[in-house]
Amino acid sequence: MTKGVKKFISTISKLQPDIKKSVLKDIESFIIESKCIEIKLEKLSEKAAGISKTDECIISTIVFRFPIEYMLYMILHEISHQYQYKKYGKNLVLDVYLNETPLQEATEKLLAIEKVADRFSLMKMKQIFKNNNVISQINPVPRYLNMTDLTKMKEHVQSMRDDVTKLNLETIEDINNYLYNKIK
């Protein structure tokens, strides 16, 4: 059982009372099935809707400012990364941030991981809405799906690689904690 999932779902229910209980039940099941160890809500910087670390998924309270569809999309996107960890292992992106993989290849890998999480979260949201007869007025635009300019992502990867080297970070846990502290 995912630590914090009951509190997480209860908080969503309180802050978004229009969400059907059956939708919340489906979201809870999606979280638990991901094998996410812990999930929680936390105030993060305005730049981040959440972070999916190998040992926990943290969703920013900022998601409650958005329409329900965007809120769910952002939550499901971060949980989708938990499914990726479950399938590919916790070191899924370790080589992206270490200088072992060429920068272009690492950037393309990170972008591909984000695109898969986007597609998975949108697919899951549509499935949840269909199963619960929810008519959505908004079709969220994925964060990464339409990104064709790799420049910004490449800059992010290079900046992280520089920091990882400078701080002598070696494990994915160290890198995730560093990323988390940057967006806190």
C-alpha cells in the first residue's frame, strides 16, 4: 500500500468537492498499482507541479489552482513516472545526468521518458473519465508531447550534469534529492 495515499485522496476530495468519488477511487487504484512507495502534497516553487522520485511522489499544491482536468493530468503524469520506475528500475534516468551518455542522446532519452509519461497520463485520464461518465470541458495540452525544440531540454540536462559533477552526486537518490531541493 502506498504510504499517504488515503490522506492524498482525502485532500483532493476536500479541495475539489466536484470530483466524483468513483474518479477518486480510480486515481487511488492507479497510484497503488504504480507501486509508489509514498505520495504527498507539498508547496513547491511555482515552476513545478510535482516530482516523482524513486522513493516518493510529491505533488505541488499549485495543482489545485487549475481546472480539474489539468490537476488530474499533472497528478497522473507524476504517477506515470512511478510506473516507469516499476518497469525499468530506479536508475531509469541516472545516465541522463551522469556524463556517461552523449548529451544529445541523454536529452532525447529524457524527452522520450517525459513524452511517454504524458501519453500515459492523458490516456489514463480519458479512461477514468469514460469509466465514470465524466464529460470534460477541457483537453489538457501535454507538457512535452509537442516539444520539438530540444534546446531548452538540452540546457537543463547540461546544467544538471554540471551540478552533479560539481557536487559529486553519484546515485539517483542523490540526484533526485538535489532536484527536489531546487524546486522546493
